[in-house]
Amino acid sequence: MGRTLNPFAEDMNLIDSEIYFHFRRTFKNFFTSIVSLIMVSLKTPLILLAILPIIVVYVWCQRLYISSLRQVRHVDAGARTHIISHFAEIYNGPAVIRAFGADRHFRRESRRRLDAHNTCQYALLVSKRWLAVRLEILGYSIVLLSAVFAVAFRHTVDAGVAALAITYAANITDIMGRFVSGVTDTEADRMAVESCLALTQIPVEDLVAFLNVSSLGLMFIYKFNMGNAKSTVKLFLLYTMILLVPMAEWYKEVKPAPDWPTMGCISFTDYCTKYREGKQRVAIVGRTGAGKSSLALALFRLIEPTAGTMSSDVWVDSTQRIVQ
């Protein structure tokens, strides 16, 4: 259930707001960085040869950071899911918890799950700080190079131009840091897009029912938003995209005759269906009174055997109280 609802909650929020913000910040800082590099190398183009290795290290740090950030976010999402499910259990069954005196057990379990989630959050903060420290070191290296070149070419470069270059070099530290952070956040949020696109690959089982339910849903959301046209347009575009999903192979649009039904007779001919993969469950089949529930009671020793034995992998005597 969580895997089904998560793309419609957190993932859609990332797609609607966070990715747009990260894209805008990335492009803005990219062009600002280009302008800063041009101003730094305005009178001393040779500084670009020294800055080029620093840019390579920038890219290396970004690649190394994004590979770990994805894994940490994945673990953090799993830990958050455990907290929410445990909270739902406590919310739905407080009477049962008090009746069995399990208050302390649930408190310990809540603290344990919170600690696990806080551990993931700590790892996330540490990884971000790891990137920030290295970006600051690289940024100040550019400032140092600008000052060194300004001193080395003091006879050919005007003092005002040199001061301007050093000023832009000082600003490039923060600009490059925001640029690299924007790129990494955009790539990390790409997982939300991938999970939503995975849902579009699922074949539609009943297109007619889907159309009816989706139309009612759009009308409800339109009224709930008090006629917000912008939100409704977004939903309509999403609705149109889903309609392009290929239908299931077994679905064929067949219309009955105008006078149907004439006999009211329902027949099944070699009909088969399934809702899970085979060979995962064992079914007890029998008519009413055949002893299906009694067999289940016997497996749990809720009723005593009168003859014979039961075994499960290892032979168990029928006189034992617990099935091994």
C-alpha cells in the first residue's frame, strides 16, 4: 500500500515543487559561475589553466556525493515508513495495547524506530557537510589563485581590475557550492520521476471504469479547489497522459447486441483468473461441513487428535502440545 500511495504523495510533491526549484537554482548559478570565471580571467587568461583542475575536482566530488546520497535517501525513506506504520498501529489499537499491558514494549519500539530514522538523518546531514567542506576548500583555492596572479601580473594589470577579479573569485565559492548542490538535488529527485513513470507502464484493466472514476475525481478536485483553473489544468494533463497508457492484453472493447440480454443465462467456459503468482499458498477445499476449519484448528493444536499424527518437515508425535 505504501509503494502505491507514495508516488501520489511525496513523489508528486517533489515533481511539482522541488524539481522546478532545483532546476531554476541550477541554471541560475551555472550562468552566474560562467560570468564570475570570465571576470576573474578578464586580464589574466592564464588563470583558467590553473582553475581547470579545480573544476575537475568539483565534478569528482559531485559524482561521489550523488552516488551515496541516493542510497542514504532510500534508507531514510524506509525508516520513515516504519515510523508511520508503527504510529498507525498504535493509533488504531490503543485499547488492545492497554489490555495486554504492552505499553512499555510499544514505547521501546517507537524509540528504536525513531533512533533508526535519526541515524539516517544524521548520515544525510554528514554527507551534505562533507560536500560543503570540500566545495569551500576548492572555492577558496580559486580566491588564492586570483590573488597570486594579481600579484604576479601587478605591472600589467590595473589595480581596480585585479580587485574586481578577487571580489568575483570570493563570490564564486558560494555560487559554485549552490550550483553543485542544485545538480545533486536534481539528480536525487529524479528517482521520484522514475517511480511515477513506472506506474504508467502498468496496463489498464478496465478502461471504461477508469474513465468514469477519473472523471468523477477531476470534478471533485475542481470543486474542492473552488474552481482553481491552474490546478485543474495540471490534473487534466496528468489525466490525458494516463489515458495514453497501453491497455491490458486481455481487454477488448466488445459491445453486446442492442436487445441483450434475452435469456439471462450466465455460463463459464474454461474460465481462469488469478490475483497473485502461483505456488505461494496452500488452499483447503471442501464442501460445507467437510472440516476445513477443523483442520486449521488441528494444525494449531486447538483441538486434540483422536488418532493418527501430523508432521511438518520434521515428524511430530500427535501427543505433543506444540507443532515444531
